[in-house]
Amino acid sequence: MDALVEILIVVGVMLIYLVPAVITGLKGKQGMVTAGVFLHPVWWVGAIRLARPDSYWARRFYDDAKRRRALERHDRGAGPAPDHLAALTGDSAGDA
């Protein structure tokens, strides 16, 4: 009986870690998958939030309205990521 309980605990813990990691990956959020390795709740945030519009998850599970919402959100955030380090150091090399 003790072996069965140990197996169930191991399977439960694996599900708690693997399910949100896989869902986050299927939603096209590879940065969050990587961050979740170091800080596990990031996987849960990625699994709950809206998927990228070109991800497998969006193509498979989203209807037209939800895909449009995902596309609008993605378009608002489109463009290069801000260089926070350059802003902190006052480096204007990126402006040239």
C-alpha cells in the first residue's frame, strides 16, 4: 500500500509541474517556459493567459473571436523589446 501511495504522489507532483509547462509551450510562450524552470508559477501564468495567435493552441482551440483578440493583443505588443539596460546606463548607441 505504501508503494502505491508513493507512486500516486510522484505522478501528482509530475502533473502539477508538467501540465502547465506543456500548455505554456503549446501557447507559443517559450520565454515563459524557460523562466518557469527557475520560477515554477510562471508556467501557471503562461498556461492561463491568452495564447499567441500563431501558436498551436490558438489554431486548435480558439474560435474566430478569441483568435482576433489574441491577434490584437499581439499587434499591440509587436516590435522590438525595449532595451532597459541601455536606458539605465544612458547608452544611446541604439538611437544612431
